Amino acid sequence: MLELEDVLAARDRVAETSRHTPLDYSHTFTRMTGAEVHMKLETFQRTGSFKIRGATNRIMTLSEAEKDAGVVTASAGNHAQGVALAATRSGVDSKIVMPKHAPISKVRATENYGAEAVLHGEDYDEAAEHAHEIEEIEGRTYVHAFDDEKVMAGQGTIGLEIMDDLPEVETVVVPIGGGGLISGIATAVKGRNPDVRVVGVQADGASSVADSLQKGSVQTLDSVDTIADGIATRSVGQQTFDVIDSRVDEVVTVSDSEIAVALAYLLERGKTLVEGAGATSLAAILEGAFDYEDGEVVVPVLSGGNIDMNLLTTVIVRGLVETGRYVKLKTVLKDRPGSLRTLLDVIADAQANIYAIQHDRTSRDIGMNATEVELDLETRGPEHVEALLDSLRENGFDVEVLV
């Protein structure tokens, strides 16, 4: 099993390529949660994700024959960029298989770092199958995204940095996809101080670990469905499972809505761009997915910031909806002068702001003398939304909340 000595050796290998990322105390999230929150900002890492650490450690431990043959891997995006950069810096040819629906920003970044990107499969697992076929045909070395001791050791250098920068840490919260990140961090943290708690977080739509721990063996999901594409794997690895089972204290899950809220708060209050997978650790703290004491020193690992811009727009809106900052309404008015003005007066009196309005007389769902109106509104929170709805209904409007 991976040991602290492996992580310490990896630190020397990755020092030139990876960055010692900031550990940032957050007044905002400390006030919101009651814990003392210090965010480990792997969003500032080279390639925008922690993955460069493990990829570099693995590439640097290849034999000369393996380097000459080149490498291949599968990735949803972040591991792809890490392997691409690490391989290019070492003069090694790399081929990366990515799911067909991988964010275009991550595909382009992978190619820009010098790798050949191959799009194949619906998710990481199907991409990995194809990558292994390439491994057999072309004789390349497969660089696993997580189930590899050298990769795990590289990711564990994050744990060493946390312990060096904040020795008083009490709990470290880590996203879990395939398990490489939390395996490395748990090994480093527990190796330095066994009393520090390590909590893993998965997305509800990709939560294989709890079932695996309960049954004592790796369990594989039929499919995954989450906005956190960086941790959208059907199962953890066998090696990572063994470390998680031995060294991780607790594993919890968060919903996509909770992830979206955390991401929106990070943007608005923390001025930090984080991808869905990276926001899961903070989401678990904000939602109280695990118990912690007032004043407990907690470090959420924000594992990456490579989010697709189209997805970012969707997630921001979802976060605003969940926090009562945005609402979309539909109602039907009589098709006569002044009806729309009356509706808008009620909204104005309630101090809601209109983003957009759609006025449709042609809908088949309404009468010939009626018109359907949809409104996108900016609001100030859940209480404001409820007060607005009450006011509309008191004034005779039959309102449907669309989002």
C-alpha cells in the first residue's frame, strides 16, 4: 500500500513542474459555517488542476524504453492536461482518450500542451477501454488517472503542503472520483498526524464509494450523471479503494444543486473560479454533510478550476435559483390593454427586478382571449421570492414557478 515515504519521494520529483498552491483563510465561509475554513486552492495549479502532480511523478519514473514508446491515458479533461504537459516537458509522446462530450475547453487545452486527443465513449470508463486498446496495439505505457501508486503519491504532495502550511488543521475535505487524490492526501496527512480527520466527498450522481465500503469491495455503477465531470467515474480503483478503506474517516455525498450553490458562492464571495468537482468539498461543509465543531479548523481541497464556459453559465443560474436570487415565472393574462401593466406594477411594488419577459398570444394551452407571460426575475433570497408570489396571488394572478 502507498506510504508516506512514497509521497515524500514524489515531492522532490514534482517540485519543478507543479506549484505549491495557496492555503487561503476565508472570512466569508468561516462566518457562514462556524468552522475555521482554509481553502486549498489547486485552482492556481499549473493546468488549473491538481492532476499535474500525479502525472509528473508517473512520467518521471518511466524507464527509458517506456519513454521512447510513448504514453496513453484516458481522462475527462484534467488528467489529460496533466499528462500532456508532463509528457511534453520530458520529451515523451502522449495520446489522450477523452469522452466524446468532454468540455471543448479541456480538449483544446490538452492539445495545446502537446498531446494527441482522441474523442471516444460516453464517459470516462468507455474512454479508458479504448485507451487500453491503444496501449495494446501501439505498445504505449498506460498512465492511469488514479489507480497507480506513483500517481497517488504525486497527488499526496497536496497533503504535505497542507500539513506544512497549517499544522493545526483538524479536518481535510477532499473530492472523490477515482480516488487517487484522496488516497494520496490521506496517506500524507495521516502519515504526518494520524489525528487529523480526512473526509471524502462524492456527487450524488457518481457515488460508488459508500456502497463499496459497505460491501467491502469495489462496486461499479451502471452510469453516472453529475455536473461535476471531473469526478464522474463509475467506480474507484482497487488500490485507491484499499487506501480509502484504511485511511479515510468518512465519505459523504452532495447533490448537483448543492455543488452549484457552492460554485456560485465561490465566484461571488470568494472571487474564485472552481469547477464542479472542485466545489464538492466546500459544498459538503456548507450543507453540513458531515459533523464539525464550531471553530474546527477545516481545509476543503478545491481541486481544479477548469470549467467549460457554457456549463458555467448553467451552473451560475442554478446556484442563483437555489439561493433565491433568480426565479422564472409563468402566468396567463386577459388579452386586453393594461393587463400586462397591472402585472408589472405588482412586481415593481415587490421590488423584484426583471431580467427578461416573453409575451405570447399564440400558445395552444390558453384561450383565444388570453396571453401567456413568462418572466425572468432577479430576487434577493427565498423570503423575497415567497413574498413576491404571495403578492401576485393576492392580486389575482395564477402563477407557476418554472425554475
